[in-house]
Amino acid sequence: MNHGSNNNRAYTIATLGGHSALDVCLGAKRHGFSTLVVCQKGREKTYTDYYKTRGSLGVVDHAVVVDKFADLTSKGVIDVLREHNSIFIPSRYCQVYCKLDELEHSFPIPMFGNRMMLRFEERYERPNQYDLLRKAGIRFPRQFKSPSEIDRLVIVKASEAARGYERGFFFASSEEEFKRTASELVKAGQISEGLLKGAVIEEYVLGVQVNLNFFYSPLNNRLEILGTDTRRQTNIDGLLRLPASEQLKVLDRISVKYVESGHIACTVKESLLEKAFRAGEAFVGASKELCKPGIIGPFSLQAAITPGPPTEEIVVFDCSLRIPGSPGTAATPYSAYLYRKPLSFGERIAMEIKEAVRLGRLDEVSPSAEKLFGKFPRTTKRSAQEIKDEMKKRW
């Protein structure tokens, strides 16, 4: 790959077909890159039909359809990504559907960001996001090693039995309540005994929940807040729309779930911005110490803003160490305060890659590319030619 070229058309911005793919593709198109989406069979029409590039319409130039997202690291897909001179943008889908070991060591495609930090997001790894927060001196909810330690309202975060990538949340204020609720969920098949043993038990922090969505540019050594948002989750959002008396009736029959279905753009008081920036800067500094060269590009600190005293405090209960799944952040004013126009994460990523290409510094925004370049994972079913033949039929 010619990292010193100024021709954006020589590069393709690639990603997995879900989460933030359309946002990534729109940003890439606006800055002269071609786009490619790796889609899973049965979930591909958004990219192969509805938003396929047709002249001045659409944003997806190429689509590779695979049996499963994990095929991203197969030799056939890697060959196609190489032929398109691709730079890959990771999302939450990579962590959920792909093997992190293969993405770290057997995926020889330049990846925007520090691929070694994807693993930090998983609570069961060490080091993890809590180590980053602790190193940064950012307050996060108190954690309890055992249900016997519970002395306040806690939220229990355990993976669902059916969908391991989704967390099955429940609340408890004592050891007895923990055991009773956990037993009910296990009997209902929502959480398995094995997953419950690895559950995180943490203090439930009462406050306004807001995602602080940052972008760190290594090219400019600058931290930016691109936007703020909050989550829409089912079925809790529907439940909260009911009067309290009706909520109690529903809860007799249905358990509460917190499955994310979207986001709402929101704002924070201007007086909180300095605190948010301080937290983001400390987080970037901690990442540089724990996983060199540290965070690159987008990340999010999911926080509760508490009332104090003496003043509001930012308490971070979760971290996203890649592009957040909220293209609506462009509807908040924070990127415009810096760039005098609103920017989505997809466009900001494309701007950083464009500048890196112009300066011949692409390795600084995809630092593992050169070390891994030339390595291939084991061969899987389809060859690159078979994939290309299918792409020609679709385009």
C-alpha cells in the first residue's frame, strides 16, 4: 500500500455491515474515498440495495456478502480488501462477531485506530476499561466482588443466555434480592448459571445518563467532543411511558430489558464541558500508558451526571473504544463549535485519514498495519475470485 499518495480515490474505506456502516460510508464519500461494506447474508439489502451507490445517490460502492461476519478475517475477504486498497473502520460488530485474536494478529489490512484496544472494552479481560478509568482518575461506580457485600442499590451486568453480546441487567439492593432475582432469570432462561458467575455487580448511580462522544487526533494531538447523546432501549423505554400503576401490572408478566435500539441526540450544560474535556484528556493519557500508542480516533465515555454536592459530577459506567453507534451526534452543536459545521463520526474519521494520506502519516492512525502486512490467516471456503464474481453480479 502506498501510504504517501495524495489520491484519496486510490483508497477504499471499508467496514462491517451494521452499527455505523452508513455513517462511515457517507463520511468517506464526502471526502473522495470509495466505500466497501462486508455484509452478512440475510442482512445485506441495506447495503446492496437500499443505499447502494447509483450515480449521485447512495453511499455504498461495493459490498462483499459473507455467510457470517466472522468471515471478515478469511483469506478470500482479505484478498478483496487488499485489491481495493482498503482501510478498515472497526465498530462494535467486530467485538461481537469476530475473534479479537484474529483481528489483532491475523488481519493484515490497515485498521483505523488502535486495534489492540478493542479488547479493553470487554469487562472480563485484563487490563480492561476499569483499569483505564482507574489510571485516568475518573470516577466510576463502586464494584462488589460478591452479592454478600451489597449494601445499596446495585445493577448487575450479566451476558444474556441467548445473545452473549447483549447484557441482561437486573437490580438488587441486598444479597437476598440478588439471589431471588437471579434465580428467576436463570429459570426463565434469560441468564445462565455460568454467565451469572462472571457478572459485574456495581453501584447504580442516579443521574442524567449521557454519552460523551470524543475524537482524539494523533495528527494534531487534539481531543474533540463531536457530540452527546443518550440511548433508547427496549423494553424499558416503553415501560417508562406507562403510569406507575400500570408499570406494576406489566412487571407481573414481563421482565425489564435494556436492549439498545437507537439513540437520541441531547446536549449538556456549557458549564459541564470543561469537566467532560478533563475526563477525556485523562482517559487519552491513561490509554497511552496502558496500550501504546493509546486511543486513536473515536471513543465514548458513557456517564451519569450526578447532582453533587458541591457541583455536578461525571461518573463513567461504560466505555466504547471505537466509533459509537450514534450518527445523530452530528445533530448536537459541539463539532460545529470547533469546525463551524456539524460533523458525524464517519466524516471526522474520513477527514483524519485524508489528512494522514496527504502528510504520509497513515501509519500513525493505523499503527499495526505495517507490522501485520503480509500475514494471512488460514484459508477458508471462498476464494477472492468467487467473492469478486458475486460482487459483479450485484453491481
